[in-house]
Amino acid sequence: MSKSVFYHAGCPVCVSAEHDIVNLIGANNVEVVHIGENRSRIAEAEGKGVKSVPALVTPAGHVLHINFGASMADVKG
Amino acid sequence: MSKSVFYHAGCPVCVSAEHDIVNLIGANNVEVVHIGENRSRIAEAEGKGVKSVPALVTPAGHVLHINFGASMADVKG
């Protein structure tokens, strides 16, 4: 199975959701990307349809926005 | 591992998220509850902190609101 990608920006809501997602689907099945630090991947996330973080993009390309930490506009600053 | 519980109300956003969650964490690891049809469990969901559907409550009791289908007020009608 290809990996899901979990995009976050280090916010408390993001960190909590990251722990939950890693526990649920397994660390080997998800790539965790901090788009606050790795800003070159902001455009990649937006291109997949990520509107806010934290968000999980499934192997099928579906975007699951989980709770709400920050909008992409907030992340871009 | 105890099961997660996925609460939904049959809306298109809910059904799509349900498929994604079941694919990610496995049907054996999640109980799917349609609180539009099984209204006796609305109070249970609210008691766990569910504010909108679809939502996944983890075995640790954390609530992950996934995308947005309907508020609990909408579900209660």
C-alpha cells in the first residue's frame, strides 16, 4: 500500500492529531510533513487540495481535514 | 486494541470519509455508527465531544472531526 501523507504546521492541534493518526494507521504507513518548516512542500499540499492543517491525504488522493489548526493562508503568513 | 468509533449521519461527506477511514485503519478496528438512524446514540457521541459529523473517536477518547458534513444541531433537526 502506498503511504498517506500527513501535513501539519507544528500547532498543538496538529501534534495531537499526528499522534492519533500514527497510532491508528501505523508510522510505516504515513509520511509526516511539517509544512511550516518544509515550506517547499506547501504548494504540493495545496495542489492536493489541502485547505487547512492538520490534513491527511490518503493513498487514493482524498483529503481528510482533521479538526482545525491553521488555514493554509496562516501557514504561508 | 479497542475499537475506534466513526459517527456519521449518512451525508455524502460522511460516506466518503467512512470509506477512507475503513481503508486506512481496517474494518475490524472501527465501529461505524449512523446517528441519523440510530438516534439513541446521539447523546453518547455528544458526551465524547463530537461537535459535527463525520467524526472518529479514537480508543484513547480523542475526537477527530474529519472534514465537515453536518453539525450535531443539524443531525438533531
